[in-house]
Amino acid sequence: MRVVVLLSGGVDSVTALHQSVCEHEEVVALSFDYGARHNARELPFAEYQSRLLGIPHRIARFDFMEKLFRSDLLKGGGDIPEGPYDEDNMRQTVVPFRNGIFLAIAAGFAESVGAGGLVIAAHSGDHSLYPDCRESFMLPMAEAIRSGTDPRIEVLRPFIHEKKDGIIALGAKLGVDYAQTWSCYQGKDLHCGKCGTCIERRQSFALARVEDPTRYVD
Amino acid sequence: MRVVVLLSGGVDSVTALHQSVCEHEEVVALSFDYGARHNARELPFAEYQSRLLGIPHRIARFDFMEKLFRSDLLKGGGDIPEGPYDEDNMRQTVVPFRNGIFLAIAAGFAESVGAGGLVIAAHSGDHSLYPDCRESFMLPMAEAIRSGTDPRIEVLRPFIHEKKDGIIALGAKLGVDYAQTWSCYQGKDLHCGKCGTCIERRQSFALARVEDPTRYVD
């Protein structure tokens, strides 16, 4: 089967890309340049990892989120908060229904390129403040995509019962070079080490007992 | 409740807009400029009808469909076929998962503007060749949007058991000026009268026994 992998250039989706190359006959990568501050940092890694694996990589670029949506993750928004993920701290970085929008675009793209499946790296550690990361969203969304596309495209969620450290452990076995991935929401030259996604990245490498190749500011 | 109406500027969504103003406390209209040939013809009617009703109107503009998708409805595609809607004739005008993408974007927008519902004018006459118009798609998509948004946004489908002539009969009662709407997929100066959507428009006015104010080429 040909599959489309939703590829941000972060730890989870890069691992999903490497795993998909092992598990599926043909892989196409799709990234989104949606006006987030860190897009300019993560997209080159999406490009790098696709080229490394010899996979076609396309980018859907749009600015309607910046223009119409409210979120501090987007370029027009406020500062990215420091400290660990929790409801109060990170709520303003939520982009409403972002995964729903990405999956819907990927479904239309997949039908256009003759793919039978989408791969999304959503995992069980994804945070309670993102309702569109939860399996209670993924299940009906997968059914909507199956029913709403002619080839009845499947949404594959290989990591839905994994946590980030389990994904890193798997990726290390597959030989993924995590120095060539990006997490930090700040989108500056180095990972800040202080925002929720940096703290989680660092902790997950420690839990997985995999050496963290990331250069943090601190 | 505040609702977001998906507004193309066609007969169905313009009627839904007029009905929504009667039924909901606050209405915001959202249109999509997605690279279809007829966008330039229909969007001014979306704008006109919103202004007439004193409703805020926003447009999400993007070109990723033109760049990444294959469809003769889009500017880079082939000619629009003449003759009535049927599987063989109109298949190449399908934009894969278009309603899924529009609903997903509208859900994110609705959460951003504090709306509790979306209104989509999908109806029972929508064609079997569009899998993302059917209720078998709408039901799980509505559940995905409910589960994937924090305010649990509802997808309202007031015309799902109506046909186009029933919608026109309703609109005529509400005083909708259908001269200020657009259907034709060709997107030229006048309605061509020959493409599937023109033929259906004309037939539906006849069935509804409402005078058709449309100027067709023939």
C-alpha cells in the first residue's frame, strides 16, 4: 500500500516516517507550513529526513490560521510560555482543531496521489489540553476519512498506545538520527530547553535511556 | 448560540445563511477561496448576502489544493464537462475530501471566534459521486469535530433531508434574492446553462415552482 506520512520534522513523526519505510511499499511525506513560529526550524528536518530515505516530500503552505485563528503558537500570537506542559501553562499555544485540519488536507492529498492510508504519529502521551490528539477524536475522524474518500482511506496511528520515550527507543533501534529533528516551539537557533515541548523532549530521551543529541541553550 | 455558516455564495448556502439569521442569536459567515475557477464569481455573492444581512464575513484563502490536488474543478485542471451530473460525466470535477477540509477549517475558526456550532448546507440531493456530501460521512465528521474541539462544536445540517427544490421553496419564503447567487462551475460572466450544476439549478427552480431569476447563456 502507498501511504502518506504527516511529517512535522519532530521526534514522533520522523520516527513514524522511518518505521513506515520498513512497513509499507511506498511512502510519500506531507508537511504543513501553517504560520507557526517554529515551521522554519522544523521543515528543513522534514526535508532532510525525506531525502535521506529517498521519499517524495510535499509541503502544504497556507496562512489562513495566522489570519483567522487565535493561538500563541502562531506568528501573530503572544510569547511561548516556559515550564512543563500543563493546562494553564500551555493552553494559549493550542491551535484549534489543528490535527483535524492536517488530517483532512492529508486525506484529500492522499486520494490525489493514489494512497490508501495516512500515517499520523499521535501518541498516548499527547496532552489532555489538545482534544484533537486523543483517540476519542481520532476514531470518528478516521471513520469520516474512510467514508468521505472514494478509496476509503485508512488513518493509521502506529504510536497511539506508545509514549514519547517508547517512540525514541524504537527510533534508536531503526537508526534515526535525532540530531536531525526539531521540537522547540520558540523556533530560535537552538532548542530553548525551557518550553513545554523542550522539557518533554529531554525527559523522554532520559526515560528511553537513549543519548540526547540535542543542543539546548542552557 | 453563535454559529459559523459555511458560505459559498450558491443557492444552498445562501439559503442556510438567511435561515440561520432567523434561528440563531449570532451568525458569522466563512467562505473558501481555494483555487476553483468559479471562486471569483461566487465569492462576491457571498460577500453581498452577508452585507445585506449585516453579518461578519471572513474568507479563508489557500492554494494548496491547486498545487497538490488533482481536479478539473481547480484552475490547473481540464475543462468542465457539459451535461447532467452523473458518475462518468462529473467525476473529474470532484475535489477530494473538499467538504472534510472545509468543515475542519471551519471548526478551528469557530473555536477561535467562540462559536458553538457550524452550519453546512449539505442536502439529500447531493450527488453520489461526492462521498463527503453523504450523511455517512457527515455523522462521524460531526463526532470528530465535537470530540476534537474544546467547546464541543456541533455540526448543524439543516437541509440534510431536503432536496435543492425544497431549499429554494424555503428561501423564496424567506425572501432570498437568488439573482444574487452563483452555481456555474465554468466561472464565466453568465451561468453557462450546460454544466451539471447549471442544469440542476434550473431544474430545481422549476420543481420548486419559483421563478428562476438566473441569466443563462442559452
